[in-house]
Amino acid sequence: MKITSNFDSGNIEVIQADSPDNIQLAIRKDNESDFYQWFHFRLSTEHAELHTLKITNAGTSAYPDGWKDYQAVASYDRQSWFRVETEYDGTTLTIKHFPEAESVYFAYFAPYSYERHMDLLHQTQLDYNCQLVELGETLDGRDMSMLVVGEPEEGKKKIWITARQHPGESMAEWLVEGLLERLLDEDDGVARALLNKAVFYIVPNMNPDGSVRGHLRTNAAGMNLNREWLTPSMEKSPEVYLVRQKMLEIGVDMFLDMHGDENLPYNFVAGTEGVPSYNDRIKALETQFKQALLAVTPEFQTEFGYELDEPGKANMTLATTWVGEQFKCLAYTVEMPFKDNANLPDDAYGWSDIRSMKLGQDILTATLAVVDQLR
């Protein structure tokens, strides 16, 4: 029996693995940080029996409340990820599984590998309507890449989409893959209408270093990128610095930042009601976007979400608030669950990579509903 995480986005430490009924593990912290919650590892075993895997430091992770009603995902082929029996006692997260093959992967959520990220960039650039733009390099020397979809013309709206500032929130890049699939479908009426009116600037992975390293929330230097937007630097947060500079160069008419939430089992959005320039125009755009998304998919809801910021009290280091204030535009953080959508549960798969992709496609319909009113 062997447990390893020596691969892209792998994260686990083996404390004890002598017996299938008492495997003890721990999640590694992000580099230069106390954040940890993401895990991804492979179990190789010849034992045809129930395996009990205990993550012993779950109770002191970044978001321990996120383990309540949570089920880990597993895969034999690294393509299809299903939920497995998982329990949390306030200290230890226990995964129980009877392997049906000699090798099985476990993860916090369906991983989105760096190889798939590179495939996404280079397959989409082959579309006549898409251009791959390199913005610079990360601290580990990886490319910061942006996809430009549509033909820039006078009068067209500039819509920016970023994902995976927090690398463990892999559902964010799955969402972007689904969104791109629809946006580049020339037979799709919503996509054609949008590209007649707008150009999309899409950064599928804001944190490639953290993604490969198996981090939950930070980049290679231990920086939470979604707290760096007010004063980013090439020394600590080049990912934000480079994207921010390109935004200032091009302009922004609408911004969506894709994330995952550990605690809330719902899809929801968080806006810019707390920024100094918030006004009735932005409020109306927010309402119109939400109503359109509610109409197009039951996966979205507005009852549950974050508490609204008081006027003028927004945290201006966040991407959504900084962009919303800087460009006086519609800006939303889109949150998806690690668990399941409690309003539309799926016992076998929970909230999944595929459902994330479909939500990305539906978001384009809501974007079309507001595109004419963005400026």
C-alpha cells in the first residue's frame, strides 16, 4: 500500500499507512502561509477491503466549518470524479472507500491540472475569434496568460473574467472552460450576439504557481492574491500586478471574478455595494444580471450569500471592489460550492466540474441581458 502526492496539484503528508483500516494523513500548509485545506493524493493498494483514511489536521484548517456535510471526491481515471463517504468529528476528516481498482485518486474538488490549463489556452487560440496574450511571468516562472475573444472595435464593451485567484478553488477554471466552449460556438446565438457587442478578456488561471504547488489560497510567495489589488507588486504578487496593468491599459466595462466557497452550499454572487462610487445605475445592473441568471438556471439563487457591505465600507484590496471602483462598472464575485448545491442536490457527484462548466455557459445569457446597459 502506498500514498503519494508527488504530482501536479498534489498535497498530502503521510503519518501512518500500515493498515487499510487506519491510514493517517495531514494536509500541508501553503508555502509561506498558514492556509491549508486543499488535498489531492493517490492511493495504491492490493487490499480488496474498506479503506479508512483520516486527515488528522482538518480541525485546524483554514475553514473547518467547510467540512460539515462535505464529501470528498475520488476518481479511477482522473476524468470522472464522484463523491465518497466522508465524516467530520470536529477534529478529523475521515474518508471511507472500498477501492474497485488498484489505484484511486482523492481530492478536495475535481482538480483542474496545469496540463489541462495549457491545453485550454492553446486549443482556444486556434479559433479565429480568439487570441492568446502573454502578460508576463509568475514567481515560479510560469506564464500569466490571457485570452482575448472577439474583435476589438470602437463602441464594443470590454468584459473581463478572471478565475482561480485562490488555486484550490478549481471549480472556477472549470466554469471558464464551459464559458469559453459556448462563447466560441459560432452556431450559438447568445455567443454571436455578445461578440457583436463586446470583447472578452479572460484570465482562466490567476494563480498557476499555487495551482501546481497544491495550495488552497496563496501564490508561491504565500500571498492571498484577492487581497493584493490595491497595491500589488512584481516582487510578491506579479499575477495581480500584470492583470491590473492590462486592465488600466484597455479599460473595463464589466468584471466577473470566479471563486469557490467552502461553507455555503449554494451558487451566489457578491457585488460592490460598499465601494464609494456605488450608485443606482450599478445597483440596477446588478439586479438585472441576477434576475436574468435566475431565469435561465435553477443552479443560481439569491437568498443565501455574504452579508452586504455597509456604504463606503468595502474591502478595497479585493478584485471585485477595486475594479468596480476604479472603472465605475458592474463587478461581481461569482461563488460556487465545494459541497453540493443544496437547492438541487446530486448524491453521486455533488457540485461538480461539469455543473461548473454549465453554469459558465449560463452566465453568458445573463451577460447578454446587461451588455447594452453597461455604459
